[in-house]
Amino acid sequence: MTKLIEPGKPVVILPGTVEQIIPENSFTPEEVQISVGNAERLYREIRMENTLRDGNGRKVGLKPGAHVEVTIEARKEETEPKK
């Protein structure tokens, strides 16, 4: 599913790199570990299922070393001005 960023919605897009692929086992599907640039060192890695959809809706997976973007969005009413 492709989701477009809504105009006027607070957003930040962070660069990331796929560090490793964690193989599936009997309890969990294959996962990908992504290092998010600009994040604090201790909180830099995130893990998620390694399943994305291409433009035709087919399932694809990320490769080690792939450059990705991590998008964080919030509803406007759930943010406040910074001083």
C-alpha cells in the first residue's frame, strides 16, 4: 500500500540503511534491521517484517545495504509549537 504525505501534516523523513536481514523462524517472519541516520546512537536501529509492495502490488523485500527513508507523520492536533 502506497501512502502519500498529506499536505499540512507535520512530518519528518529520515535517511536509513538496511543493516541486516534476520531470517524467518518458526515464530517470526523474515525481518529487516534498519539503521536510522540522525537518531541517537542507542535508539538508531528499528526492526520490521521484510515485506513491502511494489507499484504493481507484488510483495518484495529489502536487500542488505539498501538506502531507505523512514517517514514519521503526526496529526496536526497531536503536535504543539516548539519554543
